[in-house]
Amino acid sequence: MAPIVSLWHPQNVSRYHETLLRGHCFAETLLRVLPCRYNSRKNRMPEPLGLNRSRDMPSYDYIAKDGAGVEQAGVMQADSESVVARSLSQRSLFPVRIAQRSAQKVRAAGRVRLRDLASAYVRMADLLRAGIPMLRTLDILIKTTSQPRLNAVISSVRDDVAAGVTLADAMARHAQVFSDLHVSMVRAGESAGFLEDVLTNLSQYLERQDDLQSKVRGALVYPLMLVGLGGVAVLAILLLLVPKFKGMFSGISLPLPSRILFGLSDLLREQSLAVIVVGAMAVSALVVYFRRPAGQTLWSRWQLKIPLAGTALRMVAVTRFCRILGTLIRNGVPILQALNIAKDAAGNLLLRQAIEKAAENVRAGEPLAEPLKASGLFPTEIVEMIAVGEESNQLEKVLLETADAVERRTNRQVDIAIRLVEPLLLLLVALMIGFVAMGLLYPVFTMARTMR
């Protein structure tokens, strides 16, 4: 019985617990570094301890002191404050302060300009390509980013990465800044080892998008200003000038344009509150409708049917798809995963649905070009180029060359579409003013003719 009694001696029990604790920490550390992820929808294997839950666990800021009294601060993801305190104690640290991180910093980030985000991607790619570790790279980005909102987002991403979260998952927590396309491409770059190329391509993608938006804004400033001034002028005429003319024409038969004009004037003057309420309700209803799948499908169909501009929009979306897909395949991403990522670059729901259907056909062993051609949304020459690339086993090269060629042609179409917007808006202003003038002057001419 002596050996049994000595086994349960307090000192032996303490050593036994210490051995179990060390074994648990070693196992958890080993599981953290093992790349054992398998995320198939049908067959899901459990992810390592800490990785499958880190996306949902809260983060805690802590301040602790070591045995020498030196303060250490950091961020840790855990289920509760007690888990953080226990983890610090295991590292021979005495916790001084533990507080859960607030999501306020993320919400305060708001919207970030595309140009600033593209610049951050470029600097991050250069630093990683130079061999600088990820955390050090994010620290440098924080110091060199002057835009406050983007700086706050990068700081939050850095804290999450330091807590053991992957870069893609950390970015996914800031959906207002990093879209699904960005997160998916970064995740593919992390898993396949070409993160620097992904960041470079994302920066170029954002720069092209920012250039296009700047070009459209610059071309619409003058026409929209004229439309606004014309609308204000017409509203002033309806509220102030038209009522004075109405008394002059009380005894004569008014033509249809004049009756419409006087009816609008009476409605705005007598039922202004009702007009505002009904208008606000109509706008809200439209916004809600176009956020639903049916409304998004209808809006995507309308976009592609706009004369001249619809063709330009479709070609821009096809160019983005070809470039992203070619880049992913060139860097070793499987075609099914690449299609799942590249569909988000299209920006049009109909094109995205066509790409999803093409991915299903590819999964069944069929060529990629056939379902794209059957959708009717991809130009015939692009589909033929994709078919040639599949047959020659150079799909990524063909996609990138096609994207370059189509982009040059699309830029000319976009320029033409932008130039046509200005005269169309000026024509709209002329029609509004002409309608008011005709409604007021036509009865005058009728009275003059009657007096003769």
C-alpha cells in the first residue's frame, strides 16, 4: 500500500497536474500549426483547436507583469476573462487589467477610399516580398497610413492576426472595407503561397476602379449641376409664377400641357406635405425592393440593356472576371475555387449566376467555354479564346491576354458613354424648361388669336 499512498502525495499530485498541463499546451500548439483544414460542404473535418472557434471568440486587451515587475500588454482571444487570466498565469504573468475589446473601433472606420486601400495593398505586397514578417508589415502599415479610418481598420486586423487569426479571417470582420472578393483572394493567396501577387493584383484592380469612378464623376459634375439648377428653377416657377398666370386664364379653354402644369402647381402648393411623404415612401419601397434577389436581378438586367452604356458595363465586368480568374489559375489555385472567387469580381448578378452555372458544369467534367456561351452574356470572341485556351492547356495565359485586349477596347466604349451623358442631361433640362414655357405661353397665343 505504500506505493499507492506515495502516489497521491500532494507533491506528486502537483507534478502530475503540471505534466498534464504541459502536454495539453504542447498538443494545442501542435494543432495550431498543423494545416488540417478541409471545408467541403458535404464532408467537413474538424479544424484544429482554436482555429475553428477563433472567428467567433471575443478579443481581450490585457496588461500583465512578469516576475521582474515589467509590464506587458497585448491582445488574446478567449471565451472569457477567466480563460485569459489562466493563460497569463501559465506564462508566469500576473494580470493587472483585462478588458474585452469593443467593436466601436471597427464601426468608427466607416468607408475607406479606394485609392487609400490600393496604396495600402501595394505597400503591404512590397514589404512581404522583401521578406518582412506579417506582424511587422502590419505595424509598418499602421505607422505609415495617415488616413484615420483605414489606420483604425489595419490596427484591428493586426491585433486579430497577433491573436492567431488568419489575415483573411481578420479582414472578413471588416466587411465595410474589405469586400468578399478581397477576402477570398487573400485567403487563396495565403493557402497557396502567393499573397504578395494577390495584393498587387488587388491594388491594380482598385486603381482601375477608382480611375473609372473618378472619370465618371468628373464628367457628370457640370451636367448634374445644370440639372439641379434647372430643377430648382422649375420648382420656383411652379410655386411662384404659375399661380399668377392661372387667374389670367380662368375664362378660356386650356390645352393639355397647361392643365398639367397648373395641376402640378396646385398639388405642390396645397398638398406639399403629402407629396413629400409619398415621395419618401416610394423611394424607401424602391430601395427595399432592389435589395431583394428579385430586385437585384431586375436591376442587373436593366444595367445590361442601357444603350451603349450597358455594353460598356458588361465588358468591364467580363474583363474583371477574366483577369482575376487568369491570375488565380496562374498561381496554382484550382479552377473550381478560382471560379468561386472570380465570380464576385463581375459585379453583376446575371453574370455571377452564369459563372456559377459554368462552375457546376466544370465540376461535372465539361468545358468552361460551353456554359459561358450558352448564357449569352459573354461575347463570342471571348468565349472562343477561352475554348482555345482550354484545348491548348494555357487557359491562364489566354485569360490574361484577353483581359488586356478587351480592357483597351472597353476604355474607349466607356469614354464614349461618358461623353454622351452630358448632352443627354442637358436635353433633360431643356425639356423641363420647354414644357413649362409651352404650358404658360400656349394660352397666351390662344388669347391673342381670339382677340383678333
